[in-house]
Amino acid sequence: MRPDTARALAAGFLAGEWTEAGLLESGRLVLGRRRRWLTPLARQTLDLYPRPPHDRPRELATAVAALPAAGKALRDRPVVQPVSGTRMLTNPWGLPPLDDVGDLARLLELSVSELDWYADPRHWARGAGDVRLQHYRVSHRVAPSGAIRVLEAPKLELKRMQRRLLDEVVSLVPPHAAARGFRPGGSVRSYAAPHADRSVVVRLDLEAFFASVTVARAYGIFRAAGYPEPVAHTLAGLVTSVLPRSQWRGVPRPADVRLHDAHWRLGRRLAAPHLPQGAPTSPAVANLAAFRLDVRLSALAASWGGRYTRYADDLAFSGDRGWATGTSRLLDVVETVVRDEGFRLNPRKTGVMPRAGRQTLGGLVVNERPRVPRAEVDLLRAVLHNCHRHGPSTQNREGHRAFEEHLRGRIAWVAQHDPVRGARLLATHAAIDWSR
């Protein structure tokens, strides 16, 4: 069966009555006459779909073309192209009902044509050489590891839409319980605390986490939320990006040759539709994309008598007796699961930390309880002391524009994990003459 015939029949079937007689009548209207193979095609369609799949017109067209009866319709062409509406059939998380692309445009206060421009299904903006036509501002910086981090920040209007989607759609879909970052109630402390006072702590890192989440994964998330195919495709387009080749040419390679392979892989990921690092929706969508990964790694840790949590691209495992001698086998299984789920471990950031040494997760020491490293607290205390004695201007060596607020933020980080020390540091901060 020709693809256009399958699409027309699927639309006609969905627009009519979902019975054998109704499908036969819809097929007759699409083809202009009653064909002998329509009767078995209608019966096979009803066997496959007892209820009309109003949220899946593309899937229905593909299924119709693959039915046995469709093999006798190789030369038939449609005489009309019906249009059938789509609608949500399920809504497990009580999201805003969006039956079609028009509903999504109204939610975002756009026209359908404007929505089409921002979702960019034809890759007009993604392939444009003129940066004024592109939806993202691209920059890069060197990470502490020496790798080059590519940032794709959405321009003002797209950022507004993404923030609305985050607040009203994406954030309402719950991630796995092991995901401790970029969710209500999540924090570095909630990521690290389950691994405190454990015999062995294992820290791993996912390479290019956001860029590894493809547009197909984003589409699958919105389909699982109940949105019809056209709406899910548009939503996936709004939260993903493609880095133009001209922009990638301006990104330098890392100075460390050992990072060149990972940099090449990053370029490959960015050249395909992916979650951009810099979009407000990316962290939450990435959490949802890693749901199956979290399910499998949580089960793996439990089967070993251990614990597992994840904060963005940082994975943490911990266990007690027996882990010190079996960690290599655990790492092999974790790597297999990670690859199977479409991600890749960064071997340079894997750490196995026994209790005898310092165990750190997310910048916190977890040997006994989550706390800020003593050296970091001592350094902050010294800076505050010198600010009090010699004036803040003598200590602002990195040129922070709001040095007072910068130090208050560092104090708040300490106080979150050690209220007593935090209160002492805050008292010192309050005694400083910030006009000096």
C-alpha cells in the first residue's frame, strides 16, 4: 500500500464511525469506490485497534500499511485526503489537556504558525547559517576537568515558552525517586545523605548527559504523558536543539589530548536534535529521560544490598560488607546498563572510595554525615577574618561584582549542612564593614 493511501485511510477511519460498516464507508469515500480488499482490511484494523487511536494517527497509518489485506492495494490511490482531529485518551498525571497543536499554541499564547517556527520541524532555524535566525545563543567554556562545555541558551521568547512548559507541564511528571536534583525537595544533601557512614562509596559520571538525550526520547516522554502524536512532536521540538555546523567550528578542542575522543563524541551528539545545556526545561526532561536508567540501577544496587541515587549526571552507589572486593564486577554491570539505556560513563570521573579515605559526593564529605570539607570551611573563615581586619576589597581576588552576596552564599552552603558553624560564620560576616 502506498504511504499516502495509508495516511488517507487512517485519517478517514478516525473521522468516521469505529465499526466495520463505518470503516468500510470511510474507505469508500477515501478511494472513491468500494474495493474488495477493504472488508478484510477493516476487520484486521478492528482486531488490532478495538478502540479508535485518536492520539496516534501516524501509528495507525503505519499499522494499516502493514496489514495483510494492504498487500492487495499496491496501486490504489486516495481521491480525497480527510483530516481527522486528535485528542488525549489518557492523562495519568493531570497535565493541561492539549488535544491538538492549536491547544498548545493557545497555552503558549502563540499562533500555530509561530509555534511551528519555534518547534522548527523543518529545521529552518536549526540549519540557518545566520545567527539571527537561530533560536539559541551558543557559547563555550572550559570545565574544571579541561573538557570544553558547550552552552546553548534559548533566546528570550523561546526561553519564556520553555519556562511555561517547565512550570505547567514537565514539572508535573514525577521522576524516579532516585533522582535527587532538579525536582521539588531535591538537593545535593538528599543525593549524598543515603551514602553517609557506609563502608564503600562509588561515584560515577555520565558523559555529555543533556546532549545524550535525543529528540526521540523527549517525544517518548510527552507521548507517555498522554499527549497525541502531533502535540508530542511539537513539544519535543520546543525543548530540543541542533547545534549548527558553523557554531561547532568555533568551539576549540580541549588542550588535553586525552579528552579529544570525548570532544568528538560531543560534536556528534550536538549535531543531532538533543537537549541543550542552557534551556530551563533540559534538567527536568533529562531526569524523565533517565527514568528507566534509575529503575534499573536502583534494582541493581538493591540486589547487592546497597543504595543508589543520582544528581543530574552524577551517579552514586554505596554498600557495606562485601563491596570492597566486588566493586569491579558492579562497575562492569553498571556500564552495561548505562550503555543499554543510551548513555555513556566518563571513566575519568569514576571513583571507588573506601571508609579509610575521604568519601565525597557533590562536594560533601559523607564518611560520617554529609558535611562541607573542613578545609573549605577553614578557608572561608580565613577570608571572612581578613575581610574584617583588612577590608573586603583586599580579599576579592577573583573580582566578584557582589562579593558580599557571594560570601553569604558560601556561608549558606555551610549552614545547610552544619548550622552551628554556619551561624558563627554569619556572625563574622555581619561584623564586616562592607564599605571598605
